[in-house]
Amino acid sequence: MSGLRARQKADRHRRIIEAAAALFREAGYEGAKIEAIAAQAEVSVGTIYNYYENKGDILGAIVSLEVNEVLNAGRGVVARPPANVGDALDTLVGIYIEHSLHYLSKEMWRQAMAISTQLPDSPFGQAYTALDRSLTEQIRALISRLQELGLVRRDIDGAALGELIFNNMNMMFIEFVKRDEARIPELRAAIRRQNRILVAAIGV
Amino acid sequence: MSGLRARQKADRHRRIIEAAAALFREAGYEGAKIEAIAAQAEVSVGTIYNYYENKGDILGAIVSLEVNEVLNAGRGVVARPPANVGDALDTLVGIYIEHSLHYLSKEMWRQAMAISTQLPDSPFGQAYTALDRSLTEQIRALISRLQELGLVRRDIDGAALGELIFNNMNMMFIEFVKRDEARIPELRAAIRRQNRILVAAIGV
DNA sequence: TTCTAAAATTGAGTCAATTCTGTTTTTATG
DNA sequence: CATAAAAACAGAATTGACTCAATTTTAGAA
């Protein structure tokens, strides 16, 4: 019945996320003190911890928003991929990368990745792993689509190939966010160069 | 030369590392309090921070020891690789993976990886990136060696291939340390399956 | 409307990493 | 040897994430 309590809860969630997102961007993850987030969201410190297990989970909620957008954008490519294996992969990778810095700064990505390895069993750690899996799955779906279209050999191990492509891209992205001066075009070019080896191997 | 001061310094370094390694293993990274490490090493908290920028750097020193051993073990394979591309890669990957849990527990690896992404510019962050590069380079050297031996096509982009193989392996290793129940044989099998696609593409 | 149990909020208190400042030890010099 | 500068040390103070017991608010029954 969408009672008062439920509405207030949703509203507090939103205020906390908005306050945190703003402060993470302004002051960086470490620089954004929980007290400051609480003050800006007009709730108490205790309330934040009632909603999120720890500071990392707040960042986690923001990351989920970003990655889900990326996944959505990727669906279009899978549905109607460019009629060329190299271009198809490049287009999908491009969408992932170009969307990735929309809400999250490199510093926020670094923190998010760090937390997800540090606490793999926390809510955020598990959510992050699930997001990675979804991305891998989407790449696998693209390969499957390309096989249907007769652009990729039928005898290719699609699952293994999807993992290979995702893992390489992801590792490149990790290195990318670790260096503030790294630029997107160079990242894309490097991944394209790596994928070229695979494209040669799997094309009909 | 080699005055008292230098000797005491080296000795204190050693004691701190030994105390930390023992406590990290016993109590985990978080569980090993700086005060406890200081007590066991018979120095004060302040002294530890005089030697290491932060707790992560202590772990970093231990990780470096481990990875350098791995690199050393790998040299043998590069010098005399198995006469088959798939086996050669599998042997090198195997050495990396089998040695990896010698001194470091999965939990210690998780922390180390997290810190290296979180603080890429700290002494440890930079060292970790350099170690990754060395491993990538060693894989590239193996490929180069296999090309000399006529086992891999000459027109293959060795640098890109080395990165691809390392990045995939590394990402698989990250997922491996994130799950306590994951086992080494399955990890190796999964990587072998992924590399099979590449082997088919690059063999003469 | 009034009352009660459940749910949610609050903020002072705890804990551990890191910083800071005064003291001690070592080295170099006369 | 004495001594002053430099280096290293010690541990108390600070800081900030997180906890928890007390208080307040809400939902629903009478």
C-alpha cells in the first residue's frame, strides 16, 4: 500500500545515494566522510548504516546503476551486430568503455574494484561479481549471434571465448582506471589489437 | 661503512616483515593489528610507519618476495619450453599458479590486489604493476621463443598475444582468490580451455 | 481516538590506522 | 673525548569508520 514508512524509506535511500555520489565526485571516496554524507542527506550516521552495511556498499549502489545502463546499451548491439566480427566486438567493447565514466570517476572505479576483491562476500562484492558475469554473458550472446549469422565458426567454444574476451577487456579497463592520464581511444585501440588475434582465429 | 645504523635498519626491516607475515597468516590481514606487529617485531608503532608508508606496503613487501620467486621459476620454462604450444603455455601458467599460494593465503592476495588498485601510486601499487608487467613480458618471451622454434607462426603479434594471455590468466586468478572454495586444478583446466582457442589460431 | 508492539532513527562511544612531537641514539668532526 | 647535527624512535593524540543502547516514530487493533 505504499505506506508512509515505505515512502520515507525510498526517499532516504535516494537522498543518501545522491549525497554520496556528489561527495564522492567532489572529495573522492576517502575524502567523503560518512558524517558529511549523513549531514548532506539529512539523516544520522546510524541511519546510513541501517541502510548500507558499510561505506563500500553505498558506492556499490552507484556502480550498479552505471553497469546496468551499460548492459542495456549493449543489448542493442547483440540484437543487430555489425556484419563483421572485428567491428561487432569493437562496437560492444566501445559501448562498455564509453559509458563507463558517465557517473563514476576513475577514482570511484578504483575503490569499487578494490572493495569487490577485498570483500567478495559483502553485498557489494557479490553484486559486482554478478555484474561481471552479466557482461561476460552478453559477450557470449554476441558470439552466439554471430555464429547464427554465419560470421563465426560453429565449432568455436563460445563460453571460453566470451570469458577470454571479457577477462582481457576487464583487465585492460582496470589498468586504465589505475592511470589517471590514460585515455579512452588508446584503450580501445589496444583492445582492438588484442582481439584481432582472436578474430583471425574464429572467423569463417 | 655498513655502520651500526645500517645494520640495525636491515634487521628491523627483517623483523617487521617476519612478524607481519606470521600475523597475516594467523589472524588475516585485517586481524593483524599494527600494534601487534610492532610488539612482535620489538619496535614501536611509529617505527613501522617510518619504514613503511602504510599497512598495505608491509603486505606489498611480502608479495614482492613471492612474485619474484614465481618469475624465477618461469625462466626455466622460457629457456626450454615443451615442444607443443598448448603444453608450453600450460606449463608456464601452471608454475605461476602452483607457486602463488606458497607464502600468501588467498586472503592476503585479495588484500594485495585491492590495495594495488586502490592506491596505484603508492610504493606497493607501483611495484605490483611492475610485477604484472614482468609476468606479461615473460609470457611474451615464451611466445617469442616458440616462434624461434618454429612452433608459432612468425606473423603473430607477440606483444598483443602476451597481454591477452596474461590478462585472461590474471583475471581468472583474481576470481580464484575471491572464492575460498575454488581449487587449483579447476582453475588450470579453465585457463587451458580458454587458451585452446588461441593455440588453434597461432600454431604453425 | 488511544494504545502497543514493531520498526527505524539517533548520536555518543569504540576501535584501530595513521600522524605528530618530543626524546634518544648514532655519526661525524674538532 | 666532547659535541652538535642528523636520523631514527617512541608512544600519546587524532581521526574516521562502524556499533549499540536508548529514544522516537509508525501501523494497526480495540
